[in-house]
Amino acid sequence: MTKELPEGMVPWDGGDDAPEDWDHGDVLLRYGTICPGHMVNWWGRGLEDDVGEIIAYTPEDNLL
């Protein structure tokens, strides 16, 4: 089942570091939760089972 991404977000396939074009804003977790960017710890991964894996982010191009 493919989830539709919120407008302006792009899929993220994973990795240990944040994407270079991430705007430091909200991210979408696999379980459907939007997480505020200031709460995201890209370098401290491993809690995916507890909080949900990051599946999408908003790139800088979409800043207002």
C-alpha cells in the first residue's frame, strides 16, 4: 500500500544523515505522523520501531 505524501514533501529512502536539501521542517513518519523538524534526530537513528521510520521530508525548494 502506497501512502500519498503531503503536498510539498518528497520521499526519503533512508540513510544515516539528513538529505542535503532538507529544509529542517516537518517530516512524515511511516505510521502517518508528521513530526516537527526540531524533534528529528537524523544521526541518532534506531528508534524506528518506537516512533516510526522517516519516509518523507520537505526539501528547501518548497520553503515559502
